[in-house]
Amino acid sequence: MTTRKAGDISLSEGPNRETAALELDVHAIIIAYNSAAIIGDCLASAVAQGIRAVTVWDNASTDIEQLRAVVRAFGEPVRLVESTENLGFARAVNRAAAGTETRLTLLLNPDCIMPDTGTIAAMAAYLDGRPDFCAVVPAVVNALGEPLVAGGAFPSISKELVAQSGLDARLSHRAKKRIATVLRLIPGGRRLSLQISSMAPRSDIELEWVSGFCLLMRTEAWVRAGGFDPDFFLYFEDVALSREFRRMGKRVGVVAAPTVIHDESSSSRNHGKSMHYRQAMRVYFRKYGSPAQRFWARLIWRGVL
């Protein structure tokens, strides 16, 4: 196994990843917002995948000079597009993806790293073998190696209330796995267990929605779905897109290996994550929720709960 350094990470070329050395018909899109300090390792891991093109869309950052220098150091196939306003994630992706000619489109967060150079090749191979699937994500861990959620069942108010309480953050991964095992034994409990099952899965699994941290999609399906709903500024746009994919008769899921590293929300940590999350949640339930769900979502949005 050979290794190449990219900032503070090592990029590993697995023994069965010959296809990674070939150019993959993939256009990667990375939305940056004051991300110059973290995007270098992300770009290094993306370029090492052997994909055709990488577009970095900057949402009117204040660190644009530093970002230009980072992107310039990579040369082809990376290009930088500078927006004069912060469009949010959904609208920025839609703009960056416009006119994409590759067979597959990859959405990649600037705080996500793919240590295995065969990651995209493995995900592409899965899609090639499963025409009923139109979008997949890899298994994901944080910088400490702790499993993270890659998707799950469509949102519910009960799930959002648990998240607001912070209970899920206090539970260990082992405890969450035990809860998932119990839930699968309860009628209707399988859906509730999907989010936990997406954390470090031992095998490929189908989910109702998948996260946009490292999302590989068939470009044709993305175009047919109309891209992201522009009503979402940040968060929940991936859930709404997954709903549209399923409405089209397609499936989404997690490819268990390889695993990527996601320094979750580091790119939005200092930019009002909680405010954006609650606003997006309210928009989601306004569009897809029952009257009761819309009522409870308004209370959570207002900070009553």
C-alpha cells in the first residue's frame, strides 16, 4: 500500500482500487463559506479519487484571498467560482451543478476527507450494479473515529425533540446500537432504527434519506428531481431531495466501505448552526408535515421547546 501526504492526512491506495487511477466521470461540488483553513485536505482527497472535475463555489466568504491560494495550488481539475452573495447551501449547489455533463455528481462538504483513494470508485461501482439506486453515501466517522449518522428515516417531531434535549449526543455508540436492536423487534420500530443503523454499518443498507456530506448521485436523477429545493438555506435540503428521489421510484442508501472522515459542521459551527437548523426544520414540516407536526415545529423554531 502506498501513501501520499495531503496536509495532516494520509491518502491510502488500497490493493483493490485500480479503477481509482482512471478518470471517473464525476463532477464534485464543494460549497465553501469561510472554509479556506479546512478545505485543503478535502480537495487533496477529492483530486486523489481521479475524478474529472471539481468545482469550489464560494458563498461570499471573508477569507477569499486564502481560498484562492488553496485552489490555485491544485490546478486542474479544480476551479473556483466566487459568488457575490451568500446563497446558502441549496441554491449554491444548484448554481454550481448547472450544466454538469458528467454521468455522476458528487456533493462534498469542505470538512469531509476521503482517506481511501478508491472511495468514489466503490460508490460508483455500487450504483452501476444497482440501477434502482440513484444516490449513495459512504459510512462516516468524525475526526476521533466515532461513527456519525449518514442518513435515516424521514424526520419526525419526536426525533427532533430528542435532538433538542441533547439526549442522543450523550448516548454512546454502543448504547445507540442496542436501542436500534430493540426497536427492530417492535412493530413499526424498524424505521426509527434506521438513523442509528446508518452509523458504521457492517453492510450496505437502504435508507429513506441520505446526508449531503459526501453524496454521489446519478446526474440524470438530480436533474429530473430539479436539484435542491431553494426554500432551504442550510439543512434538510438533502432530506427533501431524498423524498423526491423516492417519489421518482428510486432508492438511496449507505455503502458500508470505505469510510470517510467528517469534521461535522465545522464549516457552519460559527455561523448560526442552531438558527439555520430550526428554520430549515420548520420549512420541512411546513412542506411535508401534518397539521400537528407543523404546530410542534413552530414551537421548536421559536425556542419554546
